[in-house]
Amino acid sequence: MTVPLCARSVAAVIGGLLVLAAWSSAVETLIVPRPGGGRLARRIALIVNGAFRLAASVTTGYQRRDRVLARQAAAIMLTVLGAWLGTAFAGYWLLMWPLVRGGIGTAFGTLSDLAGPRYALALAAACLAAAIIGRWPARSALDVTP
């Protein structure tokens, strides 16, 4: 069964909103210098905090509870990162759907076609640039020596 173009266009609008939501949450969380972060990150933090509270409440002993809660911050960070990536990927997938001639699986295949040799070369160049910039000697703004 082929979905009409108007329904695909509505899906593309929803996909665009998903992409904007993922990007705005990432920008609000990582760049804006105030506590709280984006809505998506806050909701995920509440869910992960609840799961860790539940896990800590059933453990006995301080050391075991501390071991469980020590992983909480890392779990929040990884879950938020996965949610950003998953939301953006689903949004781009829905954005591609009106542009292809098949089902939604075809749109997914169109995105996976990007993972060719050119993509691998671009990824390698970006990693090399990040490694070079990361090793570049950083100077303070107050450092006057050349």
C-alpha cells in the first residue's frame, strides 16, 4: 500500500519538528549557560533518576547503594545523547520519506546510502581535524609571550 503524498508531507513536517526539537535541546543543554537544559534532556533525566532511585531503594547497605548511584550521571549523559541522536535520525528519516518512491523503509535505505566511501573519508578528515585541534597548544588570553 502506498501512502499518499499529502500524508508523507505531514510526516515530513513532523520530522522537521523532531529535528528542531533534538537540535534545540542539544543547544539549550550544551551551549546556553544556565542550569536546566532542554526539555528533552530534563525529561530523560527525570526518567533515569526515577529508575536509579528505584534501584537504590531495593539495595541494602551503603556501599551497594553508592555503587548503583555512582553510575547515575553517566547513564543520564548516555541516554540523553542516544535520545538526541535517535530523535534527529527519526526526524531526518521522516523528512526523506516524501522524496522517495517507496515505503518508509526506502527512505531509511536512502539515509544508509550516505554511508559510502565519501562519508568514510569525510569522517576520517573530521576525526583528524579534531585530533589536531585537540593537541594544539592552548594559550591564555592573559599570556603575552609569543
